[in-house]
Amino acid sequence: MDILGCNTSLDILHQMGEVTNAYPVVRNYTGNNLTKVCATLSASDEARIHPDKIACVAELPAGYQATLKLTVDTGVGLDTAIQVVVNTNEGLSTTASRSSCRDIGLPGWLPDKAGVIELNP
């Protein structure tokens, strides 16, 4: 797993003000299909639970990858460190982190491949 990027933006839809978004890409190099692949985002200054804190892919076939968008409610103006933990039904797990997410993102912006399952490059 890699974190393609992270940023801060506003989330007025959920009445949370400043939030931190992360865009992990989860790759399946195991040789087996993985089921219930779930990524969970946490932050150094996390406040309320955001509904997009966890994202799951029902199945990630061998040789494929999925890009996800995760969001947590974070403190206004604070430098945020993040960690993404991925777990599967098969008992596999992995972790990635970023020490700083100060870039500003547009509210509601999604990378083109968010939620898309595609062949590993």
C-alpha cells in the first residue's frame, strides 16, 4: 500500500469544518483474491468520527489495485500526521503513514481513480 497524497479541506456537508483526506492505493500482490479489504484512516489531531474514515472493497483480485478516499475530522490550522491501516478477511494487514498533510484540497474533490479496481501497473 502507498498513500498517493493527503490534504486538508472543508466538509460542511457533515458539519465538520476542517477535515483531512487521504488517498491510499491498495495493491494485491499475494497471488490470491482478497475479500473485505478495508482501509481505516487515523490522524494525530482527529476529532469526531467521520463517515468516510473507513472504506472497503468487497473483493480485490490477485494482481489488481484499488485507490480509495478516506477522510477524518481534524483540528483547524494544525499540521496533521496520518496513518492508514488495511485489513482483509484473510488476516493480512499493512500500514502506511505520512508525517504531514498541510496541502489544501478542494471540498468534494476526488481523484479520477477513487473507488476503481484496476490491474497493478
